[in-house]
Amino acid sequence: MPIDILMPALSPTMEEGTLAKWHVKKGDAVRSGDVIAEIETDKATMEVEAVDEGVVEEILVPEGTEGVKVNSLIARLSGEGETAAPAPKAEAPKAEAPKAEAAKPAPAPAAAPAPEKAAAFQAPRGPRIFASPLARRIAEQKGVDLAAIQGSGPHGRIIKADVEKAQPASPGASQAKAPAAPAPGAPAAAAAPRQVQSLEQMGIAPGSYDLIPLDGMRKTVARRMTDSFRDVPHFPLTIDLEIDGLLAARTKINAMLEKQGVKVSVNDMVIKAAAVALKQVPEANASYSPEGIAMHHHADVAMAVAVPGGLITPIIRSAELKGLAQIATEAKDLAERARNKKLKPEEFQGGTFSVSNLGMFGIKTFASIINEPQGCILSVGAGEKRPVVRGNELAIATVMSVTLTCDHRVVDGATGARWLTAFKALIEDPITMIV
């Protein structure tokens, strides 16, 4: 009996991914546990192991295909000695890379399906239009209405060749198809989404720029940050910290850890202090949900790491219970694997609090966007020599500005201020964070 291989869900929130690479080909024998493919999500690349044994009968989704929906058919196995039955073609994913499109050229008109079967391969004529990203981009540049095109790709999908043969829509037709305004009194959620203009529509001449397509990570970061900034009622709180004592303590700690090959950074100490402060002010270690406020048992601190194409936040779990050496070792390992897209989902999903540090770039102050469902995110600026007033005298100190962005549904101004007070005490007298 044939065995279907489906696109796996590599995390609870995954809806689609890129089939980056096949490790098998048609006719290969597969045993349970063999690595058969690599799947790329917006945050990591993971290997997929075979669950059953058999012979690869057909690969239905070419490697390099983007936007493959979870649980869609990607390949099929047949048991040894079986006669391979013709396999139905997998449903085309919502988005495909141009590479996958090139592997399946548009069929000649003579090879079109019979009239009685044509409807089964015809793209829906409703709001959802099946078209490749390249076809959509060309259609936007030419002013072509995709709804008026009959696709010649798999399952009636609109591909590049279809758009190139189509004629641009007339201005009148575009106006006729404009979405109607929502009825008075209708809920805001029912309104049509905001239409984003193309660069040409905003006056930027075609050919004056290079367009870099959005990958999965960029799309996810853009969507999550837009949703958070729009939907979460947030506010910033900024405070200055004197860190001469912290820098001196760091020097002594690193001298003690030198033989172990461990080096503690200022950011490692910030993570530790943030975690201890969250235990001292547990109201700040919380998340909003429609069911209520989640009060977290541990301080799982996510640290923002810049990677090619975006940002990812690996997590130091239960940071309040870990020493600086352990935090430094974990942070270095997580950051390295984050840049290589080798993190496991559980290593970057979740977290109760985030730290974003741009001090190494000389940024003095900034405010980050909250990483939902966390209640707060701390933005850390550069430490620099500044004049300070002590009593009635002027002195010089190394000062670092930090900004706490709070979700007002969870952390109000007074709670945020109490957390910053606790954090300031720990940073300015670092011995207190390890006692």
C-alpha cells in the first residue's frame, strides 16, 4: 500500500515552509529514521526523518519550493515489490520559488485537459487567486488583473508566461473592481485591508532599484512587528545606569573564568540582572491573554540576535537560576546556531521577557517593539563617559541608558518603574545579583 509523505509541522505555529533540499530521489530505498529532506521555516532549517520504510515512488514537490502548506502531500513511498500506482499531483502551494516554476513549464495548448476535466484544474474565481510570486510581481508592474487570467500551470495556477501574454487592465476596470467601502456601523475587522501601493505608484521609476524578494523570515518579522505595534498598547520608560562597578566586576569574573575558556559579556550580566529583577517584581514577568494574565514561574529571557535577513530571539531558560558562566556559555552557543539557522523551535519560541542590545553599535537610546506575548522588552544602549552630579559636585561616570517598553494591559507605569528600580540596583551593585 502506498505511503504518503506530508509536509511536517515543525512547530505549533508553523503553517507553511520551504522544502529546501531532498536527500533522496525516485527509486531510493528508505528506512525508518533516514533523513529524507530539509525543511526551512522562517527561523531555522531542520532535517526530516522518514517514519516508515519503502521505496520512493514519486517526489511531488521539488526542492527549493517555497510556501508549502503543512500536511500537503510532498512525496510518496511504495513498499518493496509493489507496483507503483499513478500518484495524484500535490496541490500547488500558495507561493513557489521561481526555481520550482522553471521545473514545471507551462503545458502547450494542445495538451490542455479535456473540457469535462478542466474545472478540476481551474483556479478559484473567488477572492483567492493562485499565482506564483513572480507572476504576481510582473502583474503588478504591468498593471494586469490576475482575476482575468486563466492559469496554465498546475491546478490552473497563474505563472509567469500567463502574465506576460496578458494585456494590462484599463483604468476604468481597475476602478470598477475597487473594494466597496464598509457599511456604516460595521465592525472594523470587516473592513478591507489597507492597500499598499507599489513603488512605481509612489513615483519611483522602474529600473532605478534592485528588488530583493522577501524570504520567510522577513515576512514573519514584518507581520509580527506590525501586529504588535498596532495592537498592543505600549509605552516606554527610560532610565540611566552607572555601570563602573559592573565593568570592574566583569573584569574580575573573566579573570577567574579564563582557564575555563569562558568570557562574560555586559549583555550576559544584563540578562542575569533582568531575570533576578523579574523574580523580585513578578508582576512584570507576565503575559496578556484573552483568558487572563499569565504569571510566569521562571524568567525565560529572550535575547535579540541579528541574523542574515532578519532577527531571531533565542531564549535563556530559567535565567534567574543560572550563574553568569552558564549564561555566557549558553548565550554564545545560541547566538552562533541562530546565525546558522540551526536552532530548534523550542529554543526560540516562548520566553517571558526580551533584551535587545545595540550598545555595541554606539546607539545611546532606543525603544524596541514588544515581542508578543511577552509583557516587556528591554532596550540597552551604549555605555559611555558622561558627567553626573553627586551631591553638589560634578563627576564623571560610565553611564548606560536603558528603555523598558511595556504592554499596558499587563504592566502599568508603576509596575514598570518598580522593575527598573530593582534592575538599576542590581546593575549598579552587581554582587547583589549573585547573592
